[in-house]
Amino acid sequence: MRYSLTNRIRGTFIGGIIGQNLGTVGLAEPFDCDLALRGMQSLIARGGFDLEEWNRLEPSLSNKEIAADLMLLSLVWATLPIALFFHENHSSLRKNLLLTITNHADPLLRDGILTVCYLIAQSLNDKINTDTLLSEITSFIGETKTGIPKLLQQVNNIIITNAGYSELQNCLNKENNASNAIAIAFYCFVTTKEDFRLTCLRAVENPQYSRLCGAIAGIISGSHNSMTGIPVTWHLGLDEAKLAQWGLTSFSQVVKLADAFVSVWSGAYEVLPQFLELQEVDKSNLIPPLEAIAAPHIIRLR
């Protein structure tokens, strides 16, 4: 593997923040961006995925009446910690993803989340094979009546024939922003998967889907290229104002969060017992203290 898992997870989180910020330029509408942060804190504190805890953290998602693309964006961030924690086991990943989105009746949101999280998992595993990727995604989604598999097939055909970005625009669904955003992010990542900068810049070209496309492309490309592949000037450009909307005060907090997440995921560390309740965690520090002891029960839970 070219990059360590820790470096990839750092890249996933930072890549998504950068990608979404690129696509948010000029948009005044506020957006709650701390869903992934809360989910990662929960997994660290619990030593694994807890459905009841996840439902407690994200109660507002099922009640929000927002556009499909913004709902998908919320769900992408909310389910990101699950994709990171279960990236090695596709069956566990799919099962837990389906459990978390059962309250969202729209099949399109379901297929969108499964597509994005599968791409994240394969990127973290360094197993992106462009020749088989489409069939893998279709298999992971399973039986469905949505148009996402067909749209991705059209995008894949464009990629195979080396057609340009303008040709991609012609095959987009005229009515569905969410599926279009996934198609654009998929195209931009697959065609320039070794170049984080170019992937994100191309993903936000279409102003109608820029925020969602930027976030998805940034997350996937960040997990594939890791922090090493993100231009230094880009993540240094995340000032306090941009980080504040994520519940962060400094860039180093993201690094510490990713490191603690991998430590707990590995089963080599666990959170000290007195800090197991998430509400007791010092919010200014974000990360509860870790004990350097063997924790095989965490591995078994995964």
C-alpha cells in the first residue's frame, strides 16, 4: 500500500472539507457540517459502531425537509465514519449502512450512499480497479429500481471512449440533482484519480451541483491520494472561519481525530472507561484519552 491507513483517513476528512468549501464559494445558505465529526467521536468513544448512539446523534436528519442533494450531502457526512470503520469488510459495511438509512425512504438516497461509501472503502483498501469498478458498485448496491447504476454505466462508457466533460453533461438526468452529482464526482475521480487538485476543480465546475460534487470528489480522492496528495497550500488555507462550521478550531484537531480513530479501529487502544460516555468528552479537546492496551473485543465487534 502506497500510503498508511492513518494518512488516508486524514486525507478523506480534509479532502471532503476542502472539496465542499471549493463548491460552496458564492453560496450563502448555511449548512451543518459536523455530522462526520460527531460520528467519529462516537466510534472512538464506543470502540465500535452503535446504532442507537448513531440515531441519537443524528435525530434531525429524518425530520429535515430539504432538497434531495442537500439531504444526500448530510447523509454522506453522517455515514462517512461507518465507511471508514468497516472499509475492510464489505458485508458489514453494507449491513450497517442500510441500518443507518432505513428512516430515509428515498431509494435514490440509499443507492447514493452505498455508491459513495463503496468508493471510499475501495480507495482506503487501495483496490480501485477502473476495469471492474462499475460492476463492483452495481453488485454492492444490489437489486434496485433507481437509475444510478444505469447512469454510472453511461458515465463509464464516456470514460472508456475518452469523451470529454461536455459529453458527460449530455447524459445527466435533467431532473435529479443528487444522481447527477454522484455521476460527475465518479467521472472526475476515475479520470484523474491520481490528481486530487484536478479532481476537485473539475467536480465543482457545474454550479448547480458544486457543493455536493466537491464534497464527494474530495472525500473519495482524499482517501485514495491521502494527505500526501493534497496540495499543502490548500489545507493550510483552511482558516478558523472555514473550520468553525465543522465544529473545529484548528487543523491539528483533524489530524488528532484521524489518529485516534485508527488507534481504536486497530484494536490496540481503547478509550479510558471514565470517558466512555460521549457527552463527558472535553469538547475543546475533541479526543478522549486512550489506553495503550490490547483491545481484542473491538476487533471482534468490527
